[in-house]
Amino acid sequence: MTQNETRPERGLTVHYPCKYVPAELLAGFGAGCWPCTYEAESFDRADELAHPNLCGYGKSLLAHALDPSVHALVLTSCCDVMRRVYDIVRSEGSVDFLWMLDLPHLRGPREVARFRGELMRLAEAFGAWSGR
């Protein structure tokens, strides 16, 4: 997670690329949630920062994440592309609130408890960052 001194404006928007992001949890903080359905006009910046084998979706997501209007971004560990985009965005420091939500791969009681903890950590971090 990246935490900068900057606080969000009244119309806080959290960008997310995956249906597994708990948009309802974030909306509970008064945040608007915006799916990243962005198609980049150019992959120039993504090509500079990412491996050439990163897929077009990953490059589009990276281009979206690097847009100056994106201040809060929540990704999930559902695929390697999300992990690589997270790594690049984190190293660039261009997003004020960046979070990687670790998803469980099984559905047993331990995984449920672990995921509950992940959601609590996200809620605590987002609350601290947003002041809400």
C-alpha cells in the first residue's frame, strides 16, 4: 500500500479492475467505485515500465493506473498480470492509495477466516488513508 500525505477530495473514487474487489465495503466509506474498463490509446508508457510480454489487458490497466486522475486503486491477486501491475504502480508511486487484496484459492473455514482478515486490513487501511 502507498500512503501519501494527500487526502482525497469529497468525491472520492476507487478504481478497480476485478469483480472480486469488495466494492460494497469501499462504498461503505462513501467512496464511489469505478471499474477499470479502460482501453489505452497507446502502450508507450506501459512498454517503458513493463516486460514486453505483458498482455494487452495488463498494459491497458497499467496505462489507466498511471493516469493522474487515479488516486485510489485496489487490485486482487487473482492473476499474475494484477501482481505485475501492482509491482509497477507501487514502484512508480503514482497512486495515493494502492492495495493488493489477497484472494483465497480454497473455500474452507481457514480460508474464510484469512479472507475476513484481508478485508479487515483493507477497511482499516482505507479508513486511515481516507479519514472516513
